[in-house]
Amino acid sequence: MDFYKAVYIYMLGGLVGTIWETLLNFARGRGFVYCNGSILTPFNFVYGVGALVIILCLGTQTKAWQVYLIGAAGGGAVEYILSFLEEKILGTRSWNYSNKLLNINGRTTIIYMAFWGLLCLGVIFVIYNPLISWLNSLPPKPMQLIAIVMAVIIALDFIITMGALIRYTGRFADKQAITAVGSLIDKIFSDTFMQKRFPAMKF
């Protein structure tokens, strides 16, 4: 694992997560729902980070049961921690499983952790090794340049998204922007825009 491969793994995990959540909403009869959790890119932050954690923790494991158990625990921990941080930093909850069976403080569930374990099995034994072999077969310099450009875009996306979310929650609490940047964010990323792009956020 190096920086360049990490960028591509984040992108793949984030994109697959967005597609999965989008299809899931269609299957539930909700129609098209924005599920990327960001403003500039289609990469879902939770799934992107989750993919990196899976690879970093399990990339060297060779036993399926170890991958499953560690993946289930790690996936649940990532989901729990990100939910906790969102609530403490932004005062919002993008998912709440309090009404789900075997939930853990509404932030994850044993059943979803079991799914994370299955996902990790697929990632490690079906996707990871072929992906790394494919990346290693490509010309290194162009791939590194693309990774650097995408890393800058992802970082910019994160900064803009966090700024928009902070002002979104600030407006909900009747807090006025105290800087020109905050005022500009309020104009560009209105409540209507944010409600459409982050429909799962609950105050």
C-alpha cells in the first residue's frame, strides 16, 4: 500500500458505496436519492474510508474466518465512530438504527456488522488482489499524476462539504455567518440545496 494506491482504493470504495446506496433506495421505492454524502465528487466518504480501513487491516490476512470477524468488528467500529463524530461536530445524524434489531446505540447493528464481514470477504479475496495487480501493470507516472490530481479534488470536496454542512447546521440553530466565506456559502449552498443533497441528515 502506498499513497497512490490508497487514493484509488478510496475512490473505488466510495463510488461502489454510492452506487449501492442509490440502488437500494430505488429498490425501496424512494426513487433517485443523493447518496454520495459530498458535493463535488461521487465518492461516499463512509465507504471510501471503510475500504481503506478494510485493506489496511486485512490486506495481509489469508484466513477467511479472520477476515470475516475482523471486518465485521472493524466495519461496525467505523460506522459507530463516524456517526458519533458527526453528532458531536455537526449536531446531526445521517443514520439512526434505534428501531433496528440488535442495534448498538442506534449507530450500527450486529446485523449490519455481519454484512460488513461479508463485504470484507469479497473485498479481500475477490477485488483487492486483482485490483493491485492491475494497478501495478499500469504506467506508474501517469497513474501517480492522476492520483495526485484526484487527491486534491477529494480534499477540496471535503473542505467545501464540511463548510457547507457547518453553515447548514448553523442556519438551523439561527447562527448568522460571521465571515465573508460563511456568507458566500449560505448563498451558494442554500437549505433547499442541502436538504436535497443530504436528505438523511436529521437535526
